[in-house]
Amino acid sequence: MAENDLQQHYENLWQKGISLLREVVTTEEERSQMERYVPLFTYHAIEGKEFIVGLAEQFQVDWLSPKLVLPLERALHSAGLPEEIHVRFAVKEQQGNLKISTPSPELARARSPEAQRVDSHQLRGMPSTMPLHENYTFENFVRGPSNSFAHAAAIAVAKGPGRTSYNPLFIYGGTGLGKTHLMEAIGHYVLDHSQSTSVCFITSETFLNEYVNAIQNNSLPAFREQYRKVDVLLMDDVQFIAGKEKVQEEFFWMFNSLILYHKQIVLTSDVSPKNLNRFEERLIGRFQQGMVVEIESPSYETRLAILKFKAQATQKIIPEEILKFIAENIRSHVRAIEGALSRIVTFMSMQDDIPLSIDIAKNLLRDLIEEEKTIKDLSISDIMNTVANFYGVTRDDILSPQRTQTLVTPRQLAMYLSRKLTTRSLQEIADEFKKTHATVLHGAQTIQKRLDVEPELKKSMEDILSQMGRKASDIL
Ligand code: ADP
Ligand code: MG
């Protein structure tokens, strides 16, 4: 192959590998992490027997290598990369100038205290921290009555981390209302305004995974040590550790020690502390000690203000009438509003010559508006009942340990749909099904595979979905 063709070949291979990598993730959590990580890759090239993937910073190499090298390597091999070529992450300083470094998660821990102090910038990007979304800043957050209290508290904390009585700051509210955005805005502000403050942004699910790994690898002391260095701990979606007693206990001690040293803690959750189920009382007590603020659904005026702000950023001139139409009809949450806007913008970019009328907009958004009417988070028991009904069995059958094929399919399908259609964690689903989480995972994976090769099963699933007011595209 000529040099150019070869380059093109590897470029295609890379694109294909990345999309395969995105496909293998199944949970919402993994998906959102992947969205953050993939843009961090700055470079890729084959060098000898290695496929080098570049990242801007050493801590990213340390943090991502154990998580992503193998899955990425597998994806690239499936995409056609010769099996003998291995993937390695390395720091890439500038265009075409690779500073190769051996990835080692132990690196940061093994350093002497002096070296750690010197390397304070790197420390600020703690090994555990997830990268902050660059748009989630205070500047990009639109205030309104539904969020102004939370916003004010977040600003106060960002300006004086650990120095206000808002410790912890506990932000709660429904999905898509801006909790993560506000939390990351605190992180950006602190990093921009203080040279020496370290920030760790992590979801509670990632924290849990790290904790489990630390136990398996006998590295609990290092795990703890790493969090002791944090000045500002931002932990997103704490509700995920519901029912996980061990990790709650670990978190409890970490929490106490951080507060004792006037470190700042910010937490988000989909419910208020007192409504957190299966949480230790003493932990709930701690959550309520600082400041608890709610973000509510935005009013019409706030929705319109958010739309105008986001529309401005797209550099398209969208008629006011259409923005008002969206604000009136998409009410559930901000993420849905963004979805509607992006559809309009895509249409405008493709159809430069057609002026956008309100009728066209209505058409473009019809299904989103329909969805608004039916939006509610399906409960696991709704799913069990609908699936059981469809197959002519009972809910008790689904919960029973019996393994006849007539029960296994509905049971596994209900598990699969619970994974796809609810925001509940694997353990919560397992609890509801009275099974182990490995059984649920296996069940969901079995269905996933069968759906590819069994059109009848797929058809049944679509019928079940439509009985629940959903479409197959909702779960892809
Ligand atoms: P949550 O964590 O509450 O589920 P997110 O913080 O992920 O919600 O917000 C969902 C989307 O809506 C993000 O893209 C975020 O930028 C946007 N968003 C939410 N609230 C606002 C706001 N007040 N101003 C601007 N964008 C917002
Ligand atoms: Mg969130």
C-alpha cells in the first residue's frame, strides 16, 4: 500500500475501533464515562509493534491505561488491527512530538513526598478524577427560580471551598436538571482560581469500583491515601451506593476525615438525603449537616432563557416563535430541551434554503413532544408485570427460582429491559428480582445476544415496549 493509503487504512481502523469500543459498554455510567474519555485521545499512530494512543497529561495515562488499554486493544483487533500489535497510552506533548512514558498506575503513589509537592499541578488532577466536561461552567449555566438557590450555594462553595458552613453541599433533583453541570462548574472555578487546590470529580459508582479493585488488589491503604490528598471532593450521583454497606462505611470514614481537615465535599443525588433508601442513618445524618439544596424543573421562562442561551451558541438565527414553541412543549428537563434544539439546528444546517416555519418545527419535534406526554421513569415492577402478562405467566413466576425455559425467557427479558429502561443500579435490579447481580447481568447479556439472531424475540420485545409506551429506539 502507498503511504497515504496506509494512513487512510489506519485512520478507518481507528474510527471503527472507537465505535466498537462505544458499543461494548452497556450501562449509562460507562457510556457517560466513555463520552468523556474518547475526546481526550489526542493522537494515534503505529510505531513498530505498538499502536500508540496519545493523551495530554501523565495522570490521564496513569488513570486511563488500566481501564481502557485492553478494551481498546480488543476493539481495534476486531476492527482489523493485526493481533501482534499492542496498544499503549503515552503522553503527547505537541503535534507529532511524542513523549513516550511507561504507563504505571503505581507511579504517583511511589513518588517521594518532595517529588509530589513539586509536581503539584499533576496532583491537582488526582489519579481518580474524571475529566471535567469543558462546557459545564458557571458562565454556561442559566439561572432561574428553579435553580437559583442551588446556584448561589455552588458559587459560595466554589469561592471558599471548605470555608463555608455549606459542607457538605448536597444538591438533589430529577434527572437532566443540571446537577452534574453545577457540580463540575465548582470544579472548574476552583481549578481556575487556585493554583494549589486539588479537585477530585468522581461518580459514586466509579468510587465503588475503585474500592472493590482496591480490596481485590490488596491496595486499600493506597486507595485511602489518594483521597486524603483531595481538597475538593465532588461526588456525583451518590444514590448509586444504596444498599452497598461496605462502601458506605468506607465513604463514611473518608467523609469524616475530609470534613475534619476542612476539605470541601459536594454531593449530588436524585433524591433528598432523607429519601435515600438503604443508606446508613449516620451517613444520611452527615449529608444533612451542611447545606441541602434542590434543583427543580425549570419554569417556562427559565426554559426559554436556557433555549435562547444555547441557541446563541449555535450561531444560527432561530426564530423566537420556534424557541417559544419548544419551551412550551418540552417541559420535562433541560437535556430534552437541548435535544429538541439540536434537531432544529441540524435541520437548519442541512436545509439552508428553506426558511424554518413553525409547522416544520412541529413536524421535526413531533415524537419528542409525544414522549414528553408519556415520560415517567418506568418501575421495575411495571416491567415485570408487562412482560409476565405478555408471556401469560405471573410476576411470582418471574421471581421464582424455577428454571424452565417458559420462565427463563420472560425473566431474562424483564431483567434486560430493567437494565435498559430504568436508571436503577445492577444491585437494585438484582434485589427486586431476588437474584444475584451476576444472574441479572448474565440474563441481560443472554437476551442482548439472542436479539441479534432471533427475530421473533425481537418482535415480542417491541410489542412489550409499545405496551409500555416505548419504542425499540429508546433502548439502543
Ligand atoms: P443532571 O446531572 O441533573 O442529570 P446535567 O447536569 O447532566 O443534569 O444536565 C443535563 C444537560 O442540561 C446538560 O447538558 C447541562 O449543561 C444542561 N443544563 C441543565 N441545567 C442548565 C442550566 N440551568 N443552564 C444551562 N444548561 C443547563
Ligand atoms: Mg448527573
